[in-house]
Amino acid sequence: MDPRVAVLVEGESDRLAVLALARLQGRDLAAEGVEVVAMAGVTNTRTHALRLGPRGRGLALAGLYDAPAASRVRRGLADAGLEAALALAPDGLERIGFFGCDADLEDELVRALGADGGEAVVDAEGDGASLARLAQMPAQRGWTRERVLRRFFGAGARRKARYAPLLVEALGAERAPAPLRALLEHVRADGGVHEPIRRRA
């Protein structure tokens, strides 16, 4: 099925997390016409929104972003033809399908799992010793277990991409972070997303 919706996310770990939750929900986003696009950084919002949105391929847009980067997301969407992004209230990006994580997705996942749950995932992957070494480093002494986990999961793109779907799977469909669940509800197959905007001449 040709895409009708483009879901813009900051990086590959976010993309894999979205796909993991969709699988837990028994959904095939590609078959629904939903393409999840890793932008390689929030600074590329404008580029991808221009290419895929109303001034490009004419797809409906939705997305996941880190709340501290909300202003960049707003400007990028507005420059790409979604002028309403600038007029919305601070939390109004949800109205056009963009859902913010308080800090970032790793933070949302760790808070949802808790320290015990996060450490169990690390242990199951055989990385418990690496996590323990990180916790013992001088810079991390005195940190909470949750903060150490966030640092561990965020250390490098490869680790982030490896663990993001594992953390989602450990949580299950009902306990996944609210922004992830809201995003997938927005692009549900029964019409919960805006119709694609036709490409301008």
C-alpha cells in the first residue's frame, strides 16, 4: 500500500520503538499506509516535512518529538506549509498529530518500566556487568538507578536502537509511554488521522 501518512521521529531508536508498539498491538503500519521516518535529528524536521507534507508528496504528517525541541518542530512544520503549528497553544501540537516526550523517549521508557524493570531488560541481554561498571564510575556516583539507566540506554545510537524495542516489549501494549500510544492511536487504520493534504500545484 502506498503511504498516506508519514510519521516523523528524531532517530532510528524512536522509529524502532514505534514499530515495536505497533507489533504488540497486532498492527502492520506499512500495510496501513503509514511510513515511519527517522529524521537523523530534530533539526531535519523542516527538510522531511517539506519533502513529505503538503508541499511535497502530500502525505498527512504526524510525529514524536522531545518536548525541549518543541519550538524547532513548530518552525519546521510551519515552514513546510503547516502554518497552524505556530498558532497552537504550547501543548497544541497534539492537535495536529505530534506528541511530545517530557525529556526524550528513553526517559519515558525508563520511567514507565522503573529501575527494576529496566535493569531486568539489561540483565536479559547480558549487559548487566556493563551497567554495573557505569554505575560505579566517579561521574555517576550518587545518581539514582533510573538516571544511570537513562545514561546507559542513551550511550550511542547503536545501543539506543538495540534497546528501544526491547524496552517497549518489556512494557507491553498497555504500559507503553503515553506519547507512543497516543501517536499510534492518531494514525489508527479506522480513520483517526487527518486525510492527506493534496500537493500544491
